[in-house]
Amino acid sequence: MNSIRRKLLLTLIGAMSLVMVIGAWATYSAAREEANAIFDYHLEQIALSLRNQNFQGSTEALVGEESFEFVIRIWDRNGIEIYYSRPNRELPGVARLGYATEHTRDGAWRVFALQYRGLTIAVAQPLSVRARLAARAALHTMIPFILLLPLVALLIWLVVSRELRPLTDLAHSVARRTPDALDPIGEQGVPAEAWPLVHSLNDLLARLQTALQTQRDFIADAAHELRTPLTALQLQVQLLERASDDSDRAAAMADLKQGLERSIHVVRQLLTLARQEPGTGEPAFAPVRLADLATASVAAHAAGAAARQIDLGIAASDPDAQVSGNADALRTLLDNLVGNAVRYTPAGGRIDVSCGSNDDQAWLEVSDNGPGIPAAERERVFDRFYRRSGQETAGSGLGLAIVRAIADKHAARVELTDAPGGGLRVRVEFRKNA
Amino acid sequence: MRLLVVEDDAMIGHSLRTGLRQDGYSVDWVRDSAAAELATATTDYDAILLDLGLPGKGGLELLAHWRKQQNPVPVLIITARDSVAERILGLDTGADDYLVKPFDLDELSARLRALLRRRSGRATPVIEIGPLSLDPASHEVRLDGSEINLSAREFGILHALMENPGAPLSRSQLEDRLYGWQEEIGSNAVEVHIHALRRKLGSDWIRNVRGVGYMVPRQP
């Protein structure tokens, strides 16, 4: 598992250990240098003090501290050794006067030599003494660190755990969310570092809630609206059962067929709308020629229009009018507009379908000379299941809702205006750069 | 019995009118609240079937309006709104019954009969006056135990008269109860049906109150 806590702990402990080792090394170097300076001076002082000594007696007092391991050797002018404080140790011979560092089988030595009235006096000390002293100093600085390390690790563990608790709380509060309770996560107590996460989560929750609510509303509306055609169907079936003679039966059967057709229409429109609702996935967009759409739609509605003596045709067609979109969806859009016009235009009326384009936009237009829609109602007719009062024709109440949903997917604008002939003109504008 | 159906959907309204006429009611059908207000202002109905989802002023508003005017007409709500809260609201606004769409035409008829029975203060569905009995549900009329065959109009007239025995109804009152707006009424249609009833039941059962109208006596 990729644990922030463990990572932090290891990194911090590692960094501290590294700093500690560097610190120890620095202490060691400094102590070593200091020891060199002090002991070199010490060597010289011992040698100088030996100048007036009678070497028959003890020199222990001179050498002092046993642990410093000073060794004194004195020769007369004939090169005969007259004194050697520690004959059991192998001291290097004197190569030159002053300070020197010599190597023997006993290790490295620091030697100071001087000549005085024919005597050669050499005082030496193993370098290991100095290293040992420096190491001890370094160790002393490190010990508290080493002893404290577990405590520091524990502290880091606790502090990191405490600081990560808001994240755990956040996880719990996200886990508590259900499709029924998608209220936003509280932002109190959330550390600044987690704000972007909480904001994005709340954003997502809000969008989810909207989408779910839309779905629920849609299902509730659909269930409600399906009752009307089903009620009609049930009544029509019962009337058919009750019919006592052939003419009653024929009339009841004709009504039943109409009722069935309407039910099928409503269900089909519901499915179409459900497919166009936001969040149902984006269909593939491809270039679509509006003139082709207009021709196909007018052809499909020609028979229905002719049956009602409506003059349905294409008024203006622009072969260059082209949009990027889903051909099936755009066809549904235009079919709904033309279908509405055929349904609501009185017999003997006229319906014009046209398309066009300029530099900025392309458009589809359907205008009729029917009763039109009063300006006050032009926004509401796009609502699902909105039906205008006093309509003889029983529609699904979904046609314009479908048109709006498809237009939204294509970033197109739907505009209802008065047609020059007094009816309704519906214009769908597609922006070219969209 | 004359009913008002307030229903905006053409198919449902048409079917209701057809079905209820087959049950012997005279039915007026309106499609919005303005027409419904006009109808109740000019005609007395025995019961009203009311859809709630009307364009314009809603059904509940209409109902509240009638009740505020002290109009006691039995109102049966027929609607797609099926939640308990909506039913409670409908009944508390003054409806006498509440039927959720889709519904069965026979159930609607039964509920209507129950409403009309309650309105006339009877507990039993069958109206009995001595040896004469009339069952509004089965349209069965019996005299001394044997069944009498009546046409729908004849049954309607007898039903109206037997609802309030001893109280005469005028010819125009009977016409109102029997015929909806769009129906042609022959100038002497009521007299023709009265004549047929007398022939089938005996003239004692349908009495003419001169200058007032017709009645069924409390005691034969």
C-alpha cells in the first residue's frame, strides 16, 4: 500500500539519520584537528623540558598521563641511546628535527625531535591515541541522537497520524454518501491541502444529484403521463366488450385503434427523449447536410399533410448548409417540428421547411400558417408534458422537449417566433464554430 | 341522472361519455374549468366526475370554488395523481370519492351509484316502494317479484321519480335529467316514455299532478 504515513516516517527518520552521521563526522574531524594541535604542542613542551634533566632518575612525572602514551628517547652526541622510556615499543628513528609523522610496525607515530648540547631528544606519540579521542568526542555527540531516535520515530508517527485524521474523516463522510443522500461534504476542519479534493468531490456530488434528480423527475413524469393513454385504452377496451351491435363494435374498435396509436406514440416519444437526456453518452458527430434532412422529413410527412389538404414543401434550400452533428438525432428534431406543424395547422394550411447558412451559422426553419403560440407560452411549451389548453389534438406533450434536448446536444438555439403568415415559425440555429 | 364530466383528454372524455350513457346517465362533457363553471352555473347535476390536471384553473381550484358556493353536488375525482397526500388533499377539498387512473369503467359506475345512493339518504342500493323495486346497478325493475323490461330512458325516468317518491318532477326537470346538451329531444319525448311506463307498470304507479308534472306515490 502506498501509505503517506509510512513514507513520511521513513523519509524523516532517514533524513535525520543522515544529518546525524554528517554531524558526527564533522565533530570527529574538528576534534581530531584540535587534538593534533594540542598534542603537538604537548610533544614540544615535553621535549623542551627534557633539556636540563638528569636522565638517571624517573621521568614519569614528565610523561604524565599514561593514556597519552608519550614515549621519550634520548641519544648522546655519539648516537648512543642514553634513555628510552618504553623500550618495549618500537619507536621510529629520528629522521629530522622538528615535527614528523612516522610509520612503524606499531602504527603511525607523531614525533618531535630537538638537539641540545649534543643530546638528541625525541618525544613521540601514536596517532591512534588522537583518533581514539576524536572518535570518543564524536560518539558522545551521537549517543543522545541514537537514544532519542525511537522516541522521535514515535512522535513522527503520532503527529502524522493526527494530521492525517481529517483525511480519514473525509473518507468516512464520503463512504456515508448514498444515491439518496448526496449532500455536500462539510468543509469545516478540512486542511487547506485537502480543499481541492473536497471541492471537486462536492462538485461531482452536486452534478450527480442533479443528474439523479433529473432521472427521477423524468420517471415520475413518465409514469404519470402514461396513465392518460392507458386510461383511455382501458375505457376503450371495456366499451368494445360492451358493444351490443356491429356498428357500436366498429366505432369502439376505431376508437381503440386510435388509443393504441396514441399510446405507442407516447411511449416512442418517451424513449426518444430518454435517449436525448443529458448523461446518456455522446453520439458520434459527423457532417450533416441540412438540405438532405429537410428533403427526407418533408417526404416522410407528405402523405399525412396531403390527407389534411396541407401544402407541405421546401421553401428555400441551401446545399452548403452543413453542421457537425448526429444525423439520426437531427432527423428526429426536424420530424418533430414538421409533425407538430402538420398536427396543429388547420386543413388547407401551408407549411414551409427551409434551411440556410451564412459565415457564422446554419439554420433549419419550419413555419406554418396555423394558430401559432402566444408569446407568453413560448418558453413553457418546451417543458416535458406541457400541453396547451384547448387542443383538440392529443399529442404526447414531448415533441418540443425532444427538440430542445437534441438542440442542446448540438449547442443549437431553438427560437419560436411569429411566421409572416400569422402562424408559428420555429428556427433552429447551429453555430458554425461549435 | 345527469352527470358532468370534466376531462381535458379527448379520448378519455369521449369514452366516459359513451360508457356512462350506456349506463343510462345523461352526460355533459367539458374540457376545461371555464366551461365547467359555466355548466354548473346553468345546470343542476346529480354528480360530477372531475379530472384534476386541467389546463388553466386546476380541478382542485374548481372543486373549492363549488364548495365555497355551497354547491353540494357529489364530486368524484378521477385523476392520475395517486399519492396518499394528493388523495387526502382531494377529499379534504370537498370531493366525495377519489378514483386513480387508469380505472375500470364498471368500478366507476359502482362508485357513482354509491354516491347517488348516499346523496338520496338510502342505505340499500335497491330502491323499494311496496311491491315495486328498482336496482340502479343491474337496471332491474321488479313488480310483485316479476321482472319488467324497460328501455334506458324509461328506466331513467322511473329512477328519477323513485328517488323521491311523493315529490313531483316537471317535464323539463325530467328532460334535464335524461338528456345531455347535444341530444335532440322530441317535443313530447317525456310523455311518450311516461305512457310506456304506465302501460308496463299500471297507471297507478306514475301519477300526473296537473300543471306540475309526474310523481311516484309513497304508497301504491
